[in-house]
Amino acid sequence: MSSEVPDPTDVEARAVENVRIEDEMEQSYIDYAMSVIAGRALPRVEDGLKPVHRRILYAMHEMGVTSGSSHRKSSSIVGETMGDYHPHGDSAIYDTLVRMAQDFSMRYPLVDGQGNFGSMDGDPAAAQRYTEARMSPISEELLEDIDKDTVDFSSNYDDRLQEPDVLPAAFPNLLVNGSSGIAVGMSTNIPPHNLGEVIDATIELIDDPEATVEDLMEHVKGPDFPTGANIVGRDAIYSAYKTGRGRIRVRAEFEVEEWKNGRERIVITELPFQANKARMVERIAEDVTEGKIEGISDLRDESDRDGVRIVVELNRGANTEVVKNKLLENHLERTFGVINLALVDGQPQVLSLKETLEEYVAHRREVVRRRSEYDLAEAEDRAHILEGRLKAVENAEDVVEVIRDSETRADAKAALQEAYGFSQDQADHIVRMQLGSLTSMEAAEIEDEYEDVQAEIERLTTILDSEQELLEVIKDELRKVKDEYDDERRTSIVEDEGTVTHEDLIPEEEVVVVMTEDDYVKRMPIETFDPQGRGGKGIIGADVKDEDRVATVFRANTHDYLLCFTNQGNVYQLKTYEIPEMGRTARGKSAVNILDLDDGEDITAIVDTDALEGDEFVTMATRNGYVKRTASEEFDNIRSTGIIAADLEEGDELVDVEVTDGSQDLVIATEGGMTIRFAEDEVRAMGRTARGVNGIKLQADDAVAGLVAANGDDGDGQALLTVTRNGYGKRTPIEEYSTQSRYGKGLIDIKTEGRNGPVTAIKAVSEDDHLVLMSEDGQIVRTRVDEVSTVGRNTMGVIVMQVEGDDAVASVDEIPAATIATDEAEADDSN
């Protein structure tokens, strides 16, 4: 006999299947994702519960821990749930149990907790061994009739027990208590609602299946958060109910109170849903310490068991509106992103308000039908037994005689069946009857019960035969739930009256923005610079440090939203008021604190978003002569880190940007004084990542200096202003630049040899416009356009700005006549 022990791993595989690893990984990930989606993270539309919630409630139901029982240790409930139905960590189960007991998390808590179950300050609940719980009365409505075959059951994780796939749910819990969860590739965030409003809307939908979302909103005014507060505006609510998605602004409830010594204080009494009260108070205190909010002398949290009370005391003379709106802007308002995503027939689906209620009504229709079938079968069985008892009472003496003459109980049953035609069940019941049941009084009671049972059979049959009767039962049961648990709304809906934001507190004025090559930036009121005659040196506009030079200057309004295009072909969005206002002799603030610019990246062109109304194009020119047009809508959503505006070839740079309407002419000027004019539609519209097409054929060592958009064939009275590096310039009517095909050499615009130097900028100007010119050393001058002579092409021009030594004109911008007129009118009004 061999003593060798066989190697258990030395066996042949029954089957080997070759599978591509990427296919196996893909399928495995899909299986995992669907497991998370269907089995953990998303609620079912019928009862609004995730599996863990449903299993906790069903475990409590099986344990008899109902609202009428005594509280049970939470650890016991968690243990039963984990051992019988939910084979996951006890902490996940307990966290869910805790949330179902928190009146600040659930609009209608499903668990009645006893002990420390956490707070709005983010305090955790006590350990499960210290807390106790039982079902709340309203949660029993979710489980009502679960023992009457109203829902499907499946085997639990070890096939030892059965658990419900869904609860009967006597009210639309998905909307009433809401839900939130993150699955794989999707998430849900459903706000809670008022029970009475949701039930009224459900009844409305039952009565009128063609009801619209607007009709249902006559009942459901909006979300109703357990912490109260206010929803600002109704449009976002309608969008969320119509599409299943929306962003709702929730604002704290507060009031301004007169306090002692003429001072005021802001008292906050309700917070937005899911706000951490302690953290919010800390952040307000941090902002006060850092000087972000001024005028606050003291901050206290006086909250207790009766509710929230946060007191913000103001300094004497503090601007209450400014403080209030600073608090609103940064602390007292939150956005609740509605994603009404739930499982419908096992598949995740975003639902409108109407679709959610339709799915619930369909569920209740099935529950009531199955319950009626169950009750009908029970009633028919009872009627059958009662019919046998009545016959036995009528023939009492003979029945007793038959039983006495039988040898055994089985013989008695058989004899009764043969003599009177009793069924097996009837015979069983009669043999077990007591003699006292044969009295005349007992017979009368049997008759009464039989009549009641027959009436119940008739009622149940009517329900099953009539869809209308079944729906009436659903409505009656919904009304009973409403009568029992309905309460007042906690969350008010207020109209958006235009909250005063930080932007509203910034005076609206025209400013000059200066940026240097080292990316220092600042803004100054344009009134700082009075118009001068041409040829002036101007005044200091920026204190430029050694080896730094002014890169660009442009005019803007403090409330403008600007698109900042860089030499590297990127675009950033900037609010003018975010640029710090500084004096003429200040250097400015580093732009990296405002824009996320890369090393060596400089702003070369600015576009005011007010010029973009939807149908325009953003037209760009590069240093190497390329030009491209892109629809303005592609610049609607710009990330804080910027987006690509043009894909530049190596060594090229973005030089200038204009907003065009599709019917204009483009004029490109080069540093060597050449200019080309061609129709805008010669450049097809293309995406942001395109390089563009050739716009002008450059001569050796030449480069593009600027781009303008001209109106119509004759320029509509416009002139082309050309300014050179050494401060010389001229105006020439646009019509003198004849239109030609794209990618030509162009015409001579201005002579650049000798005193002039290369072209710095070109602008399309009108007679009444003003110019703002800035030199690399920080000198700035403002002059009227009509001070610059109108001459023909191929001329030297006149002095526009006097520059000295190694200084040179860095940038030119124009102030439109309309802006000047508005500023002058406002100045007259103020005087």
C-alpha cells in the first residue's frame, strides 16, 4: 500500500476558458456597479428605502419592537439586522438607524430613539450599547399588511429566511422623507416634503391621471425640510419637479433686532438642511477675525433643545445690510442639488414629480389588489366553515348521534361527510366543536358572523372587479394616514427679491486695468486720467519695478465679466471688481492670486462678455498670421483653471481677439506696417481646439500686431487707428483699405522705419472716442481720438504719446463715445 499523499492541487481543470483581461475587468466592474446601484446606494421608488433601511425596519417588525412596545437596545436591533438580513458592518447599520431617528435629518423619523442620537453640531451618536430604539408609529404604516402577501419576498443572504423586496408603504415615503446616496457613476439627492401636501397631490393624480406637474404643484409647494429655513424662488422648484433635476437655494431664517445703546443684532433661528451649526459659527468667527466681515462685535450660539438661536451682535454704526448680506453670501445660504433618481423595476431612473407619484400609485394598486385577494380567500374559507357549522346546528341531534356512534375521530369525520355532504375542512371543524356551540344563541351568532363575512366577500369582490373601487380604497387609506400624521409646513418659500451680493456693494464705474509682464494687475477709476492733447507724456499710471514692463492696458466696467485671452491660447474668466483697486503709483497685485496663469503666460486680449449675446463669434489672430472664428457659446462655461481658446503651433502666440457678428470685415495689421482687409466669412467657424487658417502672408521677420473688425463696405464712418512703439500714430478711413482675399500680403498702412518704430496696436475708432495709451515704464495718457490727424495710408503719422529713453508704447485701448457720454451725464447729475 503506497504511503504517498496526493497533492490536492495536482488535478486537471474541468474546463479552461480563455478570456481577454479587459473584457473580464469590464464585466466584473459592471457587476460591481450594478450591485452597488441596486443593492446598496439607491432607494426603490415604491417605498423610498434602500436595502439597509428596509432590513432594519423589517427586523424590528419581526422582533416585535413596534411603537407600542418598550425600547430595545440599539445593539440588539443592529445584531438582529446584521445576523438575519444585512451581512455588512455593524457601524453602517447603526449609522443608518441613527439617521432614521434624527428629527433634524428625517422630516418624519422612522425610528423612535432614546438616548444620544447626535446633534446639528455634527456631534456623533452615543455607542449602540448606550442607546435604545423602537419603531415610530409612522414607520408601521410602511409595513402595514406585509403579512398578507402584498409584496414579494426573497431569500436572505444565507437562504435561511425570507425578506421583503419592498415594503407595502401606505404613504409615498420617497418624497416624504427624501433620500441621498452615491452609487457608481450616479447619485441621488431627493429632498423631504410635507406629508399632507404629497398625499393631496397623489389623490389629485388618482382622480386626474392627465394632471400636469403644474397641477400637482398646486398641492406640493416645494420641499419641506425638517430644519425649516426658506427656499428662495419658485423657478428652481418647478425645474426640479419637471425634469427631476434642479438647484434650490435654501436660506436661513433670521431677523434683525434692535438692541441696547442703539445697536442691532442679527438672530438666526433656522438653518438650511444638513448645515453643521457649530462649523458654521466657527467659519463666521474666522471671517470676522480675518477681516472678511466687518462690523460684528460678538457671536454666540444660544441654541437649546427648543431650537436654534445664533446671535450676531453688531458694532454701533455698523452697516447692517452689508453684514447681513455678507453672512448670506458666505454662510446663511446653501444650494440643495435635487437629483430625483430612484430604482424603477430594478433600473436607475431620474423621475419628475408626476412620474414619481405614478410609480407609487402603481405600487399601491398592486398592494391593495394582492391584499384584497388574500383577504377574499380568507373570507371565503371562513364562510365555508360557517356554512358547515350552520348545517351542523340545524341537525344538532343527528350530528351528535353520528359522532357518538363512530369508533374514532376519523370515522366520525367520514360519517359526517357521507351523511351531510360536509367537506373535509367542515368535518374537521365540526368534530372539534364544543357542545356549547349548539345552543340557539350560538347559532344566532354564527348567522350574524356569516352575514358579515358574506358582506366582506362582496366588498372585496367589488374591489377586485372594479378599478375605480380599488383606487377609492387607496385614496381612503391615504386620507387616514394624512389625518393621523399631517402637520404644518416648516420651510417657507420666499420670492427672490434680489439679495444684495458683494457685487452689488461695488460701485459701478468705468476703470482702467493695468497688467505688467510679471503679471501684476490693478484697476484705477478712469476719471483719474483727464483727457490731454496728443503728444503729451501723460502721468504715472503704475510703479513698474526693475526688469518689469507694462504688458497691457484696457478699459472695463467694475461689473463686467471679462474673458482674458493669453499668449498661450488659453482663456480665463474674470470679474473686473475682483481686480484690486489701487493708486497710480502702486505696482498692483500678483495675478496668480486672481487667475491661474502658467509660467510665461501673459494676457494679450480682453473681451467683455456683455458683447456676447449668443450669435456672435470670438475671432482671434496669432503672431504668425493665423486667424480663426469660434462661436461665442463655446465660451459659456469657463473653469477656474481656464480653457483652450486656440491650439497654437510651436513658437506662435495669440496676439488679439475681437467679437464679430458674421457679416463684418477683418483687418489684420503687422508690426512692419502692413495691413490686410478681408470678409469675415472667408474664415469658417471652428472649434476651440482648432489652430485656425492663414490670414496674412508675412514678410521675413514680420509679425501680426493686432486685429480689428470693421463694419460694412465703407466701415460705417470708422477709421483705423494705428499706434507705433515710439508713440506715433494716425487715423485712416477704413474704406481706404480695399477688401481682398484672405492670405495676401496686404497693403502698406504706416511707415515703420526711423522715428516710428514697429506697430504696437490698431483700433477701429470713431470721431468722438477717447484713447488710453500706456508705456512700458508705466506712464499713461488719455487723449481724444479727434486729436489724432486723419491721413492716408503709407504715411508717417503724428506724435500721439511722448515716450522717453528706452520707454515705448505698450498697449492702447479706446473708450467708446457712448461710455463717455454716460459718464458725463452721471457726473452732471451728481453735481
